[in-house]
Amino acid sequence: MQQPNCVLLHLGSLAHKKLIQPGFQTVVEGDPFAFKCQSEKPPMWSHNLSPMLYYKIREGSIFIRRAKLSDAGLYTCKGTYSNGTYFMETAVLEVVGE
């Protein structure tokens, strides 16, 4: 019996892997927070409401020592998979008053 022609596709471990940790975070105003983005090359971060000028970015992660209400929103990491293709993934930060 002849086997039908077929192609096996292996997507690998990054196909459904969450590349931003955590994907959703709630912090109290004044508390620290961090988002980590796993990328082959240093990723770029953006925030939907405020410029990223005062955010500390180190080894693909954003660190904020004292969260402000204005820090709440969507954080998008633009990075590179190990095979060279690009990705964009978003995390949500909720900041609640003291």
C-alpha cells in the first residue's frame, strides 16, 4: 500500500510560548513592577499612553521602582525569535490607588 504524500510541520516550542512574563499584572500605586520579554536580540518596548523615557530596561525587562497611575495600560514588546523572525506581544498593567 502506497503512503499518501504529506508534509510534517514542526512549529517548535516558541509557537505558543508566552514571551512576556507576566501577561497581566495588578500593582498598588507606589509598588515596583517588572515585565520580562524573552527575545534573541534586545527587544524594543512601547507603552500605549506615556513615553518610555523614564522606564529602566535591562536584559529585555522593564523595571519600575514606584508605579504611578499613569503607568497603567498596555506594554508591547517587539523582539526576535531565535530563527530571526520578528514578534510583537502585549502585556497589561493595572495600577490601583493606595
